[in-house]
Amino acid sequence: MIDRLRVRFDSRDVLRALSLEVAAGELVALMAPSGAGKTTALRAVAALQPFDEGRIVVDGFALLPGPVPPEARLVSLRRRVGLVFQGHALFDHLSALDNVTLALRHVLGKSRADADAVAQRLLDSLEVGARASAWPRQLSGGEAQRVAIARALAPDPALLLMDEPTAALDPARRTALGATLRGLCEQGRGLLVATHDAEFARAHADRVLTLGT
Amino acid sequence: MVSLALGILTALAVQHPTARVLVWGGDAEGGAPFVEADPADPSQVRGFDVEVADRIARGLGRTTRFVQVQWSSIDQSVERGDFALGLSGVEDTPARRARHAATLPYFEFREVLAVRPEEAARIHGLIDLRGRRVATLGATIAYDLLVRARDSTGLIPVSYDDDVHPYGDLVTGRVDAVLLDHIIAQRALRRRGGFGFLILAQPVAVGHYVGVLARADSALRDSVDAVLREAMRDGSLEQIFRRWRVWDPTQGVLFDAVLRSSMTARPAGTAPVVQAIAYLPPLARAAAVTALVSVLSMMLAVLVGLALASGRLYGSGWLRALTTVYIEVIRGTPLLLQLFVIYYGLAGVIRLPAFLAAILGLGLNYAAYEAEIYRGALLAVPRAQLEAGRTLGLSEGQILRLVRGPQALRYALAPMTNDFVALLKDSALVSVITVVELTKQTAIYATNVGSWIVPGALCAVVYLAMSLPLARLARRLEQRWGGRAP
């Protein structure tokens, strides 16, 4: 839940009084032209970006205005929120599988074998299981996106944030992505998708929110 | 412009009137009583070799002009034509006689051992120094004696670039004995007020000082020999030696022998091929020292560099300031100075063995450069990668260890390899603190055979054999990881 969020850069309002709510199992599209603050809103929810006014509550964990709290105080938020970056930001020194196992092993404390099994299941469910041993630079754009989704899903978050997921996809892959995201909603997750792709938003989102410029 | 150039040329020509002036070369750096800067007028030199040069010039009807030259380079310099006559405690060796025109011997010196007083009763010669460190000046007869004694008696030769520090290190216990010419030993003892060490009465060997001229200058050499004989006969040479307190009866015996037999003491030289082969084992040993010093220094540089870079990026305010000061001071001062400070400057506080001091000096110096490479590499990791780590719940420490560090390593590896190649070559500097590495051994070799061509080429080949594979590795790493695209 985002309540009257306000973010200022250099005394200019990037976001003003943004309020929205994403329920479990719901796909909400946040529509706006480029530069209107969609990414800023997602970053605020992921606690990568401080905000000036308002309140953000994720599954009972509240973020308040002011500087981003130290990581030690964000442990429970990190398990509740996953973020898929626009450029995917896969760790390019790790294989696709190890991108997914990193949090499983080092945050959730799973053994190597358990983490590998969970990660492989996630990659399989996103239809990139065959690419588990590939390096990020060997993946196509669509494959990299699916690996990035698998990585964000590894801690099993209640809310998944996606920044411009259709930016580099052809129409056929866009449709496939829509189906994948619907599948995630059916698992009971909330999805907040920032996009400027009106067609995609209308076709796949439960609700479309448009940010005023 | 043209007239200015002509003016300079004329000035140069006037400066080099070889016919009327005897241009001679010697080393005034710590060169008493041979050649030293005159305390009353540091632009002038004084010493018994200065007066010998004056006496020779007078006999030739010339005036003198002095040229400063590093002692170990006198032979090469005279052959290049930098000066006509080299005089500065130049030793009479077969190699020197084979390569250059040497004068007749004008002074007899004894190679004497100096030891600490408490050990004087136990040490009577090189044979008693098994396993002990014996210091001398590199590229001398004394050094050759020690190298030969290493194989027969098992002593450890330690080579210095000057004849002052060996005695200081003897007193402080860094070395156990010093083998050098008796006049150098006596002067060192006088400087210490007669305390600190004893000079053993029994000499290890006897040698002679000669003047050295270019091989093609044998006519001038014969004239110089005639003047020297005359100076022995008329007592002027004896007066010079008495004035400088280096006269003793053995000089009279030498003079008699020279005058009686027209002795020029020209022993036959060893064939150059035999000389070259004899130097291969010490060169191999020196190459191993270079490799070992370089590898250990680099390991130290990497560890300290990582700590410095982390301090500069993650540390508190004062830690950042401290690491910045360290990096700037180390990068802003010469490595040579740092080596001197670590080895000689700190000797009063902590007496480091030369090998350890070399590794510390090189390692701590390169650590400053490594630190900047690592800092740059850590900063080059895209922010999104770090944020991706944070959204997954990794702690800052985990992000550094699992994401930022491994990615920065890829940026750092190529410049690190380049630094290692540079360090390999900079390791030549540690010879100033008595570590005989590849370049120093080559210089000793070159001085003894009187030519840089074969030793220089051999040395270059060994350095290239070590550095080229590294340079290739750096290029491959750059190609593999430099570009992001597949």
C-alpha cells in the first residue's frame, strides 16, 4: 500500500501524493510517460530511494519518510518485496543458476544442494531451466528477463515489482510475459508493474493507474 | 638561432681541448682517501689519487680536469671517451688488463678482514666464517674472493654499493665481517674513533691499484707509465702517499720491483667464453632472487592494497584520511628513498634483514598503486549490481564479498598484471640495500668482463622470459573481461 507518497529531487516534485494499493493475487499496472516517476515509485517501495512525505506499507512492514534505513532493519522487507530491474542487472560473474541461488544460500541459509534444487525449479517454471549453466552475457533479452524474475522470486516475496518489463520484447514475447505474470498472480503474489506500454497494461493488468505529469 | 647553436658548439669545443688538459675520472662519493669532495671547497676534489693525477699531468706537461663517474662504471666510461684516465682505487685485474689499457701498479693494497672485537679471538680468516655474512663492495676483487669462498667455505657474501655502510652494518650486527682494502678499513676505523670493530693483521690477499685508459690509448698509457716510474724514482709518489697517511714499507718494495724489472704485472686474461660460463650459475641464482622478491612483494602489495582501498571506500573519516595520506606520500616519493629509509633509516629501531626489507619496501610501495586500482575497480561496478544485491537481502559485507569484489577483480586483473611486470623491473632497485638480484649480478658480471654487451643481452633475455608471459596474460584477460559484450 502506498499512501500519499511524495518524492522531491532538488526541490522539484518527482512524485506528489501518489496513493495506490496492490492486493494479494492482483496485477496492477502503473502507467505514465517516461520520466514521470514510475521507476522512482518502485525504488521507494524497494527501499532503494528515500521519500519526503507519505507512507509505504508492505505486508505489515512500514517505511516512513526520511533516509533509507540501514540494511539490518530492512531484513523482513527484503523477504517481502522482489524487484526486477529494467536492465535486469543480473550478476554477470555468476551463472544463471547461481544468480538465483545467491539469496537462497546467503540470505535464507539453504545448503548448496537445496538452493540448487529450488533455483532449478524456479528456472524450469519460467521455461529457462535449460539455460541454468549459461552466463548472463550468453542469454537473449527474454531469457535474461526470466532469469531476473526467477532471482527476484527466490526469497518468495509477497510483492513483485517490475520496471518496464516489455521495453525490449517483441509482441509474441510480450504476450508470453503477460501469461507468466498472470501465473505469478495465481500463486497469490501481488504484482506492481511500471510500464508505458498501454496495450500490455490493458491486456494483462487487473487495474491500470495512470500517473499525471 | 644559428649563431646560438654555433656558440654552444664552440663552447663545447673549447671545453674539450684534449691536448693540453688531462681529463681524468674518479668517484668522489664516499671516496676518501682516494678522491673526495674538498670540505673547504666542495666544487674541488682532493685525495691521494687526485694528487697522483696531478703528478701524472705535470709529467705530461698538462693540467687536469676531473670528471665525476660512478666507481663501477669507470671502465665503460673511459672506453666511451668520457675521460682519458680513470683513477680511483681502480684494481689491477686480468679482465681489466685484457679489455683496457692499464697502467703499471702504483700502490699495493691488502684485502683485510674486519670483525667485531668479541669475535676477533675466534676468526682468523675466511675459513672461520662458514655460514656467516661477509660484506664487501660489489664488483671488486674482494667480492670475487668471497664468491669463491662461498663454494669452498660456505660463507655468505653480501654486496654493497659503497664502502661506508658495510662497517656500520658490521658494528650493528647485520653482517659478521667485512673484507675490503686495508686503507678503506683503516679509514672506517678512524671515523669510528678506533672502536666498534678490529682489523685482522693477516691479509686475505694482496692487490694493486692502477690507472685505466681506453684500449686504443696504449700510447698515452706508455707515457703515463713513464711518468709513474719517474715519480717512484724521485720520491714524489712516496710524498703523496705519506701526506695521505697511506705509505707503508710494502709500497717501497712495490716501487723497487716496478723499477727493477720494468714490471707491469700483466697477467694473461681468461678467455671470455670461460668467463661467460662461470657467470651463468650466479646469474641464475640472481634471477631466482628477482623472481622471489617480485612474487612475495606483489603478494604483500595485493593484501595491503586491498586493505587500503577498503579503508578509503568504506572507512570512517579518519581512516579515509589516513589511507589517503599513505597513498599520496608513497606515490609522491621515490621508491629508492623508501628503500633507504626502511633499511638504513629504521636500523636504529628495527634491524631488518636485507631480503625482508626489500620485500617490505617494494610491497608497501606497490600497495599504494594497487589500492588505487582496486578503488577504481570497486567504483566501476555498476550501481544496479549493488542495488540488485540489496533487494535480495544481502548485507553490505556480503555484497562486497559476493558481488562487488568478484566483479571489481575482473576490472583490476589486467592493470594488476601490468603492475607486476613493472614491479619485476623495479625490483632491480633493491640492490642498493645489498640484495644481489638480476640487474646487480649483471652489473658485477659486466664490470668484471669489461663489457655490457653479452651480460646486458643475457639479463634482458631473462627479464623478458619472466615479463612477456605476464604481459600476454594481461592482454588475454583484457580481451576476455574488458568488453561486456559476448
